[in-house]
Amino acid sequence: MEPKHIFKIEEDFENIRLDKWFKKKVKSLPQSLIERTLRKGKILVNGKKAKSSYKIQINDEIKIYADIDNDDKIIKKKFSYLPSKKDYDLIKNNILFENEHYFVLNKPYNLAVQSGTKTAKNIFDILKNYSETEYLTPHLVHRLDAETTGILIISKTHKSAKFFSEAFKNQTINKSYLAVVDGILENKSGTLKNELSYLENNKEKVHLSITNYKVISETKDYSLLLLNPETGRKHQLRRQLSFIKHPILGEKKYTNKGLNKTKQLHLMLHAYKVEFLINSKKIIHHAEPSLYFQSFCKEQKLIYELNNL
């Protein structure tokens, strides 16, 4: 009988347990099913049976004879959300840049980065669990809200994930956002500084949040802003702009009382650009706003030139 899958172990997985590799690389099945499949000899390492605790090595050859992709009953017990080819194609079609270390996604509207209590469909599970994916282990190095569109960096290796995680933590990555807000700002540029409180481990903690802004275009009703956050707090931009009574259009959570006339819109917040250094070389990635964002700006005569931002 011919194996249904054949894998060659690469550096990223060296010295990882066989069962953990299987869940990351192949499919996140229940441990009991993996153990049973190993005992039956339907997973072979270099032509031999192996235990789940075996530490795989570079160039190990793993052959899988089990028809795991079609075992829908088992998979449905494990996942409440099963990625489809359509979901996977949505991700692939929105990749702006890719190399062997990371890729840059222009994240679509209303797509979560990872699963939560109120959402099942998410980018991480699409990449990790869709059976045809070529991505070994997607590493999330930063987040965007489900309603926020734009640049999302996803690492493909542990080394890349460590680099980007430290860069975001140390604030050596410059991020630029576009946002349409309600009203006209008195000061056309400036810096927002707020002490934002968060509940962490059932304790309230306060973190300084800093964002630089510039008005790019305005009408009698709305302003288009370029935002450059210096810190990366949860919902920072949404909270800060609502605090000064110029909420982002489509904001549903932090909009001040009486400023909710635009809640029916998509959240008009787009992660436009990131800049960072790799080996002293400046790297810049930018993402076109969604058609919805562009159409709204055109209708409202909010003018911008992406090449000049």
C-alpha cells in the first residue's frame, strides 16, 4: 500500500516530539487517535514504527498511511470550525509579500486573527488546519482586530517569529494606519497620550499609550487621519480617538454616548504600512485599503495619495 503523505523533516522541527509535529504539520487530531494510528503502524519514521514521544530529527522521513483527511467524524469532534478551500484561497489571494521566513497579508475585513469566545473562523486555524496548506507552523507575532483591515505579518519559522516578536515588543517596527473619524479636529497634527486601563489577571493595570496623528483630508463631517502609534496597546487607536470625541467611523465598542450615528459602517481603520530594519536594510511593506474604504473616501471626497503617506 502506498503512503497517503510523505514528509521530510526540516530544521524548524528538529527535536520536537513526533505527536506535536503531527498536530502542527499534519492535522490537530485527538491524542488518542494519534497514539492508535502509531500503534497500528500507519505512521512510520524512516520505515519503522515509532512512539509519540520520539524526538524527530532533520531529514527523517515520515510516511502516513492513514486516511486522516477524510475522517470527518473525528475532526468535527475536535473542531467547531473547519477551514474550507474558499477560506484558504482568501488568505492566499491577499498575500502581498512572501519569502522563506515570513509573509505579509492584507487582512480582509471581519476576519479574526485567532479564535476567541465570539468567533470561530480565523486566520491561524485556516493556515494551520487546512489540509492543503504549505505553511508548516504559522507564528502570530502581532494582532489586528477582526474589523481592522491591512498589514498582518505572519512568521513561517521560529527564528523569524523571535525577530518580529522582539521588534514589536521593543517598538522598532514603525506602523502606519489610515482612519476615517467623525468630525473635524482642531489641531491638524499632534500626539495623543493616554493612561489606558486594562484588566489583567483580575487586576486593573494602567499603561501609557502614545499615538502621533496627522489630518490628511477633511470635509464638514469627517476627517481622514494618518496614525503612527508608538505603543501597541489593545484597541489603542479606537479608544484614544473615542476619548477625544472623534471616534473612528464604524466603532461599536468605545463610541462616546451620542456619537453613534456611524456604527452601521465597517470600522474605517486600515493598517497601511510597516517599516523595519533587517541587517541594516530598510524594509517597507504597504497595503492598499479595502474597496469599501476607498469607495467611502471617494464618496465623501476625502482625498489621499498613498505614495505620499
